[in-house]
Amino acid sequence: MRKVLEDIRVLDLTHAWFGPYCTMLLAGLGAEVIKIEPPWGALGRMGPGAMVQGTSTSFYALNLNKKGMAINLKKPEGIAIFKGLVKKSDVVVQNFLPGTMERMGLGYDVLKELNHKIIYAALSGFGQTGPYTNRPSFAPIAEAMSGHIFQTGESADPEGPPLNMAGAIGDLGPAMWAATSILAAIRYRDKTGKGQMIDVAQADCMVSFNAPAITGYTMLGMTMREHREKYPSARRGIGGIMKTKDGWVQIAGFRPRAIEKMKQELGVEEVTSDMVREIVSGRTSGEAVEYMLGFGFPIAQIYSVKELVDDPHLIDRGMFVEVTHPKTGTIKTTNFPTKFSESPGEVRSAAPLLGQNNSEILTTLLGYTEEQVQQLEREGVIASEK
């Protein structure tokens, strides 16, 4: 079965979560992604996450389907290997601080001379230009600057402090923008034959995710909270997070039909969140879900990770898959989420060991002999996990 990106080779110089998630999406669509780490291993191998067999669980989760190389780019021989790979690749993705690649002599201006069709994606916290360009960043920094942390706290308690978001959305959301932009650049190259540079900033992407709040403020001259306080009659819907007998549910009661149906069933003129909260509190989460679905309300049990992996719908949708890792054995992880009728994405392999595919790539792509590969390892130009 043909894959969308089966003819695309990606050189992945990324670390942590932002870059690896981007390149993993491309790998899931069939691209050959070569993860290039320093001989001591990428930062993401050390966390965040619990350590299993010397590597963070998040590294196992975010580097599926990739081949592994470990190259010392501080050595001329390592630079030569990388440049050789650039000539035979389609995409380079890196998420170093701006200027790092240029200091190594591997900036876009250099790489496009080696391969004028190369697509070079530079991922960073604040972008390649602007007053903040040299600031370091991780997910919560972008979440803070874009207003999401403030709004999360305000939603929990209007008088309380800001609250951090769960799940590193400040990494994973921008990673999806990066992957989408790379696909667009590939399409552009298909039509023109030209590669290009893509500048993806976490802060920019997270601001774009906050478009409704920003547009509401610029149009109304007030925040949405201020608008709700000034015009309480404008509030619509019921729901929110509600306690059940054995857990919690989330109700998104914004469907007028569901509200009208509930009014008729209960024989009341108005359905309030307090009324629903009382009804839900006397039921288990499963019972509350079935009851509210009877009226057509969007509702879901609030799962812990332990609970969600046993959900029958997610299992039926094939959202969990098992892969085999050389050191840890079988790993259960998430599958490629979207469904294609003709060219589905898939999880084919576990995250690579450090330098796992050094020999394969050097001999098949660049014409090195096995003796040369062994010599490069003795000299510290490449490294591999034994």
C-alpha cells in the first residue's frame, strides 16, 4: 500500500517535544525520517518523563517510525556526513536556538547550495527574527505568552491565579503547524521545483490558537469574561465539569434542541447548570453520560490516562498499537489518529536506539564501507548504543 510521503526523506535534528512530534507526524505518513542525535544522545532521551532502560518514556512516545543516527557535528567528518545526507534528502527540521545551525556552518544559505530543492524548517520558541528571537523556550512559555495559561486559570476561578495547561500543548500544537507547513512546502516544490525555508515559532502558533479570544477582544474592546459580566443574558448553554457518584463528567450544553428537550422531559421553564449538577451528582459517571445523551447533550466522562486506554470506542477506532523495542520489549502507544481511505498513516516501528541505523544509512546512501563505518565510530565521529 502506497504512503503519501514514501518518497520523502527527512533529516531530523530535533529534540524535546516540539520538533520530534512534528517529524513523527511526517514519519506516520510514510516519510523516511532519520533522527540525528549527538553521540551522547538527544536532550529528549533524558525527559521529561519516567526513565525506562536509560531513556525517557516521552522519547519512546515521540520518535516512532524513525531511523537513528548519532553524529558528532563538532567534527569535520561529522559535518561532511551531514552535508552528504542533505544532498540526498528532501527536508531538514531543527529546533535549536536561532543561530546555532549557522554557527556550525549548516544554515539554510549553506544547505540550499548543496540541494536547491531542500525544505528547511527552523522551529524555535520565538522565531528567527524579532526582539525575543534569542530567548529560550519550552511549551509553558508559549502557553503563557499567548494568553492560554491566564485563561485556563480564569476559567477555573475568576478570582484565582493563572493555571498551567496539561499535556504540553505549547509544543504539540506548534508541531502540527510545522508539519502542515512542511507538507505545504512539499506541494509548492512539486509545482515549482523550488525548496524554501520555514520559520515556525511556538509563540506565533499558540497565539493563532487563541484567535477567538483575541478577535473578541479587538472587536468588543473587552475580554469575553468582561462581556459575560456586562451582558449576563448573553450567556448560553449549561454544563461544565460536574461531580458524579464515582468521578467526574464534562458537559458541553450548547445545543438548544437538547435544552428544549430536557425542559419538556422535566416539565420546567428553564434548565440551569445547578439543576443538571444535582441530577448528575446522584448518578455514576456512566449513568450520567447515558442520561444526558438521551437529550442529545455532548458529554464525556473525564478520564485519567489509566481509564482512557480501556475505552471501547477508542479501542474500536484503533487508537492504540503495540510496537517492539530492542531494549524494552513490547510498548503500547498511540496510533496515527486520522483515517485515510487510500493511504493510511501507520505506526511501523518503535523509537530508535542511539545510532541504531548508522551503518545502514552510511553504506546504502553515502557509499561508506563497513570498515569506514567502524573507523568513524572508533574516532568518535559517530556513536551507537550497544
